[in-house]
Amino acid sequence: MFGLGPSELILILLLVLVVFGAGKLPEIGGALGKGLRSFKDAVDGEHDQKHSQDAKQVEDTSSEERSHESKPGEGKRDH
């Protein structure tokens, strides 16, 4: 992706360990994970929102068709 091999990644991780210390690494990882998760949710949310609007339009159209097919009070009743 960025031309980083395994040796470069290990070097970066060691530098992060030296700079922040072992105690802060879980906090940094958690914050990074939350940030990535919120970004992914925002990207997926836009797609889901558009898809849900399309589905709602289809549902509204089909419910209108059903309301025209059967009028209230004209349904069959079981005795």
C-alpha cells in the first residue's frame, strides 16, 4: 500500500514503543481502533442511508398499490 515491508513496520512499532512507553500502547491502540471504527461507520452509514431511502420509496409504492387493491370493509370474513 505505502511500500512498507515487515522490517519497516517493526521499526515503526519499536519507535512508537520507545516514544510512548509500554503503558500507553493499549490506550493508543484503543483510540486508533475507535477512530477507524467511527470512520468505517460513517462511510457505511452514508451507503446504508441511501439504500434505506430507496427501500422506503419501494415500500411506500407497494403499500399504495395494496391500498388501492382492497378497500376497507370489503374483505372476506370467516364465520
